[in-house]
Amino acid sequence: MPELLPKNTWLADPALRSLLTRWLAPAAFDRAEPLLAEMGRAAACELLSWGDACERQPASLRQFDGWGNRIDEVVYPEAWRQIAGVAARSGLVALAYEPESLNSFGADARLIQAALCYLFAPSTATYLCPVAMTDGAARILAGPIGPAHEVFGHLVSRNPQTAWTSGQWMTERQGGSDVGRNTVVARQDGDRWRLYGEKFFCSNIGCEVALALARPEGAQAGTRGLALFLVPRERADGTKNPYRIDRLKDKLGTRAMATGEVTLEGAEAQLLGDPGRGFSQMTAMLNITRLHNAITAAALMRRAWMLAAAYAEQREAFGRTLAQHPLHQQVLDGMQGEADGALYLTMRMAQLLGRIDCGSATAHEEALFRLGITLTKLYTAKQAVAVVSEAIECFGGQGYMEDAGLPRLLRDAQVLPIWEGTTNVLSLDALRVLAKSDTLDAVAAELERLQALDRAAALDLAREASSGGVESAARRIAYALAESWTGGLLHEAGFSGPRVTHRLPGSALPPR
Ligand SMILES: Cc1cc2nc3c(=O)[nH]c(=O)nc-3n(C[C@H](O)[C@H](O)[C@H](O)COP(=O)(O)OP(=O)(O)OC[C@H]3O[C@@H](n4cnc5c(N)ncnc54)[C@H](O)[C@@H]3O)c2cc1C
């Protein structure tokens, strides 16, 4: 609904502006502001129309050329390439990896990157998914493997002609959460490896490279036997690497972003790092993609609220605008509170990650991020589905209509609790992290610093968990911590009381 959207989503987002004003040094804010203003303008203008065009004409798969040769080419609309160009030129990946001499943001680079992605995401037909996976892959290649890796240069390029995107191929038919059951095999062939088997969910399947989990022949069962490999789409001689795209998935949402099923038929691959460390490298990659998941969740909530709030000023019922009905306004306030909370929690993670990237994080901050990124992903994803669903209801019957543009937001929100780890899987992960000695101290210090209102109750639950919490309480514990942390961040930022504690009335929150 472009007519309801403000002309610049950065200028129309006081919560984001006030967060960055407070969290960035004035000089860094001044340098970042023109970038944010330009992204906010584009998000309400050309990005929005390109995003719509991608939704109307999703990518398709051309499996054979005219002579019957297998080509497996993913055909994207021109608008997808335009969006990709903006992502590269704006440095949505690059910002986090450029030396300070290039973008001068230092430890704040992750925060500014997150803010740009947040403005970009809701207009761009889930293109932030490729950005997220590319960021995750760059993170792996920037590590001990070395930024000298040729592929790294492509992943962090700001030039659309040379910029590449990455996929992450973990999930197989028999298990996504339980990757220890993976069966794709890696065989050594001279100085390279070849992969054999099937990957069941491969998003951004048109990617130039993918990072794939596979089990070297003879390696032990379970996650310890998994290694991480780089799989290029083309071999060094320009020929197609032997993997087949069997089909594109027919999905509820993320429709413009092609997700494929793949059969690896001896695809050439390069081993990344130690063969037994594939799973822990995957975790490092997931920390990045989970942050992008939370950014998308926060951004979809903000977009849904912006549209619903603007509509409430125009639509009349019973002689008044919807906004003048106290009950409707209360619903809108609840949505805004959820969007503000998700923004603050997510940006806190981006801030911590920036410090970790620069080596300036304390041990407490590292522990805080490890727990926090899990809580933030699971919590914001669920809230996004509830808030976007509420926004549809705010439009009455028209909200349910495809041409209003709102159903797409709900479809795209619905994937957020599933990929990058489901709510249960992440809640259990949070329990495991809480059992580590320094995590509890770190989160207690954070909630104390923020003077979070319900910190005592949340920390009691967390203490219980750290001494071996029962699995069935995992969601309740994760939610209590995430809510307390969110409330604390809003409280510290000076948001008014009711908003801090406000819950969406009647929203479809999961059982605690
Ligand atoms: C649109 C889309 C795109 C995707 N893209 C990619 C991609 O690019 N790369 C990739 O690798 N994967 C991708 N995935 C796969 C996704 O990551 C997995 O679907 C997800 O991790 C869940 O795995 P699963 O489907 O095997 O479900 P399962 O693991 O079978 O889970 C089913 C249910 O059981 C619950 N459950 C599982 N284990 C436990 C437990 N121990 N305790 C309690 N409950 C449990 C889960 O919470 C869930 O509700 C994509 C998925 C979708 C929908």
C-alpha cells in the first residue's frame, strides 16, 4: 500500500532515529545519517516497486537449454537484479568487513549495517535472505581461512558487477534441526573434494557459491563428523559444477526468493577449516543469519504498524476515524510497543556483535551475545507473526486482500520462526548456553544495568535452567528472559511505562 507509506521510512521512524542518536557517537551518527536517509527514501520508492515486481513475477527454473542439455538456470526478473545492485552498492554485507579506513565506523559498523538492512528489508521481497547468507559466508571466510580468499572479495564487493551471493546448504530431507543425521558424503579427489547426496532446502538457489555441510567418508556419525565446504556454482574452467536443481519449492511465502532442492553429483568443493569443525563453523554462520532474521522481524513489525497507523487516521467508522476509537488505538499502541521492543533487542545484538568483530568485547559481552542472539531470534520471530496478523485485522476485510499488500507481509513473517532454528530448538539451545558458568552472570548484570522491571522473576527461572532445567520449561524460560531484556532496553531508553509492559491483547503468542 504505497499511498499509506511515508515518503521516507527513516524519517518516519522516531524509534530508530532516537536509538541511533543515543547509541552512536555524534560524528558517527552524522556520517551514517545520509546513508540511512537514502535507504529510507528508496524503501518507500523504487525498492518498493521492484519488490512488488518480484512478487508478481517470481524466479523460475530453466532446467534444459534448447538442445536438451541440463543447465539448471534460475531466471530472475530484472527487478531482482536492481534490488541486488542496491544491496551491493549500499554495502549491506561489505560494511561489516571493510577496514575502518574505508567506512570509518569501527565497532559501530554492525549497528549501522543492521539499521540499513532494517530499512531495506520490508520493501525488497525477502532479498535480505541472500544478504544474510552472504554475510554468514563472509564471516566464515574472514576468519582463520583468511580474507585473502578470492571468494571473500566477491562476497563483500560493493560493485554489483563483481558482487556474489551465497547459499547455506545444511538441511536434508531427514532432518533440519537434527543436522547430525546428515548423509551428504564428501570424498577426497586429489587436492579437492567431491560431494554426493541431496540437500532439501537451498534458499537463494541462484547463488554463485554455497557453504554446505557434508560428512567426509569414514568420519564419525553425528554433528562431530560434519565438515563445512565451499561449493561454487561454476568450476574454475567456467563449466557448471555437477549439482542438479531438481525443482524450486512452492512456498507459502518468500515467493520471490527461489528455494531449491539439490542433488549433488560429485560437485567440486573446497574444505573450509578443520574437517571436524563443520558444526561449530555452522553455528558461527547461524549467529549472523539469526541476527538478520531478527532484523527482518523487527522491520516487518514496523512496516505493519506504520501501515495500520496511517490507515487508522483515514478510515472512518461510527462517525470517527479508527484512531479516535480508544480500543483500536490501544491495539495500535500494542503493535508499536512490540515493534519498538524488537528493534531495541535486535540492535543490542548488532551492537554486541560489532564489538566482538572488532575484538573490543569483554568476556561478559561475548557470553551475552551467545545467549542473546538465540533469544532475540526466537522471540522477535514469533512476535512478528502476531503483529503482522494484527495489522491485517486493523484493515478489516481489505487487509485480507492480496492487492492491499498485507498478506505478503504475513506470509513472509511466517517463515521467521522456522528457518535458522525453530522456537523449540532455540529455546533448548538457550538452556544449554545458560548452563555455561559465565552466561548467567552476564545476563544478570545486563538486566541489572537496565533496571528491567521483572528481572528477579526472569533470573530465578534462568538460575533454575542453569542448574539443569527441564526441557519442557525451555520456552517459558526463554520468553521470560527475552521479555525482561526487551522491557529493560525500552525502560532505559525512556519509553513510557505502559508501552514497556504492554502485550498485544489477544495476540497469538505461543504457550509459555
Ligand atoms: C522457506 C524455507 C527456506 C529454507 N531455506 C533453507 C536453506 O537455505 N538452507 C537450509 O539449510 N535450510 C533451509 N530451510 C530449512 C529450515 O532451516 C528447516 O526447515 C528448519 O531448521 C526445521 O527443520 P525441519 O524442517 O527438519 O523440521 P524438524 O526438525 O523436523 O522439526 C519439526 C518440529 O519439531 C520440533 N522439534 C524438533 N526437534 C525438537 C526437540 N529436540 N525438542 C522439541 N521440539 C523439537 C521443531 O521445533 C518443529 O516444530 C528452509 C526452510 C524454509 C521453510
